[in-house]
Amino acid sequence: MTLFTSTISILVVGLGIIGLILKKNVLMKLLSLNIVNTSTILFFVLIVSEQGDRAPIGSSGLARMADPLPQALVLTSIVINFGVLALSLLFTMVLVKRYHTLDIDKIETSVKRDYKEESP
């Protein structure tokens, strides 16, 4: 793992977190969350990779083989991140259909107003 690539992945995580905090648009928040997830996966791959590792399938017996466990964890993480993003986009579509906006502040005030109207 080189210092440059690890620094870049940590900076990208920071940018994603800043986007999560500062953006008011729900889709931009989801994009920032996806950036954080992707850069976390990149950082994990950088940590476990070593120069000269070969795939465990189809390599000769003398070659140093890569550990398949981190590869399986990364693939599982990618699938889970995709599922979370798909479900979040579905919820965003429901919010837009109901409140006709992507602004989180307007949605929050509308939800509070609806809650006050429903309570006795």
C-alpha cells in the first residue's frame, strides 16, 4: 500500500462525509453515501493487496497466492452497498411523489406539519 493511494482514499471518504453533512438534496446525500462506501472498499483493497500476489485459481504451486477471504468480503460489501442504494432510491422516489421536492428541510417541515395534524 502506498502512502499516496491511501491518502487519496481517506480524502475521498472525507469529501463524501462533508457531502452527507452539507448537502440538502436527498439524491446528493445518496451520492455522497455511495462515494463513502466506494472509497472505503478502495481503502480495504489497498490494505490487503500485496505486490506479486496471484489468483488462487489457475496459479502454479510456486506462486504466492492472494488470500480469498478479503476478496469475498469486498464482493459482499459491494452487493450490500448496491442493495442499500437501491432501497434508498426507492424511498427517495416515495418521498418525491408525496412531498414534490428533494430538499430535506422542506420534507422535514412537511412531515412535522403532517404529524401535528394527525395528533389529537
